[in-house]
Amino acid sequence: MSNSAITAPTQFLQTNKEKYAYRRFGKKSKYPLLFMQHFTGTLDNWDPAVTDALAANHDIILFDNAGVGGSTGKVPTTMAGMAKHAAAFLGTLGIETCDVLGFSLGGVIAQRMALDNSKVFRKMILVGTAPRGGEDIMHLEKPSLAKFLHDTTLKGYEVLQKIFFPPTDTSQAAGKEFIGRLMQRKQDRDPIAGPEVAQAQMAAFREWEKYSGSRFADLKPIQQPTLVVNGIHDEMIPVANSYWLSENLPNAVLLTYPDAGHGSLFQWHESFTRQAEAFLIADSPYAPY
Amino acid sequence: MSNSAITAPTQFLQTNKEKYAYRRFGKKSKYPLLFMQHFTGTLDNWDPAVTDALAANHDIILFDNAGVGGSTGKVPTTMAGMAKHAAAFLGTLGIETCDVLGFSLGGVIAQRMALDNSKVFRKMILVGTAPRGGEDIMHLEKPSLAKFLHDTTLKGYEVLQKIFFPPTDTSQAAGKEFIGRLMQRKQDRDPIAGPEVAQAQMAAFREWEKYSGSRFADLKPIQQPTLVVNGIHDEMIPVANSYWLSENLPNAVLLTYPDAGHGSLFQWHESFTRQAEAFLIADSPYAPY
């Protein structure tokens, strides 16, 4: 296998639902590590500094959900719909149980999948994400985000540098390095997501903010050891959502990073991958590692 | 040197303020690791599972503040007063800069010392503690705590098992092991703190809840890499206080533990000491490790 997100070829898997694009690389491991991506993100939005460090000991699978990047179909307007696609993908690939790293939107889908099927994940890493009934989840209309999203002088991934990283010199420098790393892959890149992807995913976020019955009660059945990670200055999905996750998931450790926002895992990639690795290799039914 | 809290002899250091009791053991290290203890706790309240694991690579110093355990003098009624005693102790011992593990009351004193002298600590580990202006700090009159503190059927350290560990079977079992470990030291034990210690320390907590000016602004000058740790079910100093610490200290990582309360570091001692060690040995000006 290739062992880098920069060079791993895009593959396609036909299922009875859609044909999904994915990249698979790294070391064969008992439990593959499924990466599920953020709002409008594709396979190309995974930072090789994160994926490749974890590829040293794990069978890494980057996945495009339906209608995103090279995958066929329409983007569902609910998290439950996206969870069904990811489950179909894993099923057709013959994977009964794996580990998951769900970032932002991907972390929500991972929670939904764990509720649908308690066996699908052995361990979960949830970064910059939110429980059902969380607050201030992906409100891109907020001035703090809108000013960058509507800034026509920002080119390509420069918007990500602005919205994933707080405005300190140190964080912006880390953001610049991050977008540089995203451009290291030169060939076989994914199509960029268009406005219809954004609209459907945003509808799913709006639905995810709603809850009925006892708030956060739906986290209780998720018994997997879980590592929750967030930057303390996350403007897109504020850290309070990670507090709720770690307080209500029965078996979760929380790790927060200073001087960091939504992109904390990319900014502090050396620490993040060290922590994630220690968490994943721990042979324990409990989250602490 | 001895390398266990169970066997290290109690030593005494005469300063121009008081004569302080302490125990020192472990491996010689460039930066000693100063342990500062919780409300009414003495040298005997340190869990050997925590101290001895860290003693493998660190020069461990357990310290009784003035008026506590074997130290002479009166317990100050302010954190600033206790900070001065700890600084006098370090100064007379010839230690200009060390690392610190401050638990609960000890974590407050550590913050106060770092504000008084930016050089006194290289790295800080703050467990189950609170910033100035925090909330619900050590309100022992709360029914959830008072019911155990007034339960005359609880003997010796059994009260600690009840108030440091949540009422789940798993946590109570860990609490029972903890108090068993505290009894492993058979000789040369400290005098137990009396009501005058409790009253003075409680007065200091009440003063610490008050703030003037911009809330948490006094955390900004504390630039040391800091690891903040808390159990999510801490009834004595709730986890919200650790959220405020990690959000307002400029260089702090937060780690929270599931199914754990005030005694999270003792309950999850294997994880805690592994994390603390990784944090302490990291050669970085930044907290993430």
C-alpha cells in the first residue's frame, strides 16, 4: 500500500446505493481507521500531516460521502441519511468494525452511525463536532465567519486558513502551513464541492441542532471509548459542544488545544497524532489512555 | 534517594518564616516536581500510585504548607498567604525554578505563585482546581457533599472515597483502592489536620471566589505550559472551573476524565501519570504534547 494521502490513488466502490470515492493507504491493521470529513470537504481536505502520521500503524480510509467529491448521488439533507451511505460503504468493503476519526460534520455522522449500529466502531475520535441539540453549530452567517466567506480577495484554501485558525500570528502561521500541505497532492484530485453540497449539508446541521425529549440523552448508548478534541477558539462549532459531548458520552476523554480553532487537529498535528495514536493503541475498554 | 511516598522519610526545613515538613524522593531531575495538596490534606494524602510513577523520572517534593501536617505556623486565610509560604520553602531549599502539580487548593496556590513570580514554575499541572472568580468552589454545605461529611458511619479515609469519587460502582471501587494505597505508609505519618486548618483554608476559598475587574484576566500573565485536568463529575470543584482555566490561560491543554470526580488523578492514575509524564518531558514552550 501507498502510505501517504499525497500519493494514494482515488478508488471507487460500487454499492447498491452509490459509487463512493475513497483512498486507502497505510499499514494493515486489525481495525481500519475511517476518516469522515467536514462541511464541503473532500478527500483532498485531509491534512497529510495527520493522515500520514497515523498511517504508520493504521489502515487509513478517507471517504467521500454521497454527492461529495468523486462519489455519485445526492447529498442527503439529514445526518441519518449520510450515516446510511457511510454504513453502506463500509458494508460493501467488508468492514464490520473499524475505528473512526470524524471531524466536524464527519463527527456528527459518526455519532449517528454508532447509534444505528453499536458494532460499527471500536473506538471513536470526534474532533470539532457537536451532539444533537448542541448550540451555534456552523452558523456561517455570523459576522466572525461571514467576513471571510464573503472576502473575494481570499483565494482557494485561504478561506480555510481564516475560518479554521484564530487570528493570532501563531495560529495563522499554522494555518498557512496547513493549506500548503493540502496542495502537496498534485494529481488525481477530487472535484470541489459546489453550492448544492453546502446547502444540503447545512440543512442537516440545522436539523441536528433540534432535539426532543431529554437533551443529550441519545449520547448515553454510545459506549465506545471516545476521544473528544477541540480548539478552545473554535468559531464554527464552539468548544461548549465538545464539553457536552464529553460530559454526556459515558466513556469519553476530552482534550482541548490552546490558540486553536476548528482546525486544532491540523494546527497541533504532532500532538494530535501522538494523542490519537496512544488512544487507538490502548488495549482498554475505557477511554482514558 | 528513596523512590516511594510510602517510605520516603519526612524532612523538615527551617526558613525565616516557618519550619516546613516535606518528603523528597525519586530521580534527580533538572526541574523538581513540587506537589501541593488539597483542602486539609497532608503529605500522607498523596497517592503513591501517582507520586511513585512520576518519581521514576522526577525529583518529587511533597510539601506541607504552614500549619498543615508537620509544618509549624498558622494556616493563612488567603491563597496569597499560602503562596508566600510555598515560595519561602522553595527559596530556602535553593530551588529557583521547578515544575508543579497543584491539586485543588494546591492548584490555586500554584496559580498565585506563578503570578507572584513568573520564574518559579517551568510547567504547571493543575488538577481539580479553579481560577479566581470561579464558581461552586468547595461548598461543603451542599447536600451532595454534606451527607457524607456528616455521616458518622464513615471511618477514616472512607469520607474521601465518597466525596472524591462519584457514586458509580466503578468509581467507588477505584476510590476504595485509592484509600487502601493511602494506608500503605505505616510509619512516620503526618498529624491529621484539625478544624482550625479547615476553617482557615475555607476562608481562603471564599476569598478566591471573589473577583474585581475583568473576570479571569489575571490568568493571562501565566504563560507557562499548563496541563489542566478534571473529572467531569467533580462535586467539590466542578469541571466548569477547569473549562475557564483552559480557556483563559494562554498556554493550556485540558484533559477531562469520564466517570470521575475530584479524585480523577487517583482514579485514572495510569493514564494520568502517563499524560503528566508526556507533558513534563516534552521539550516545547507550548502546552500541547
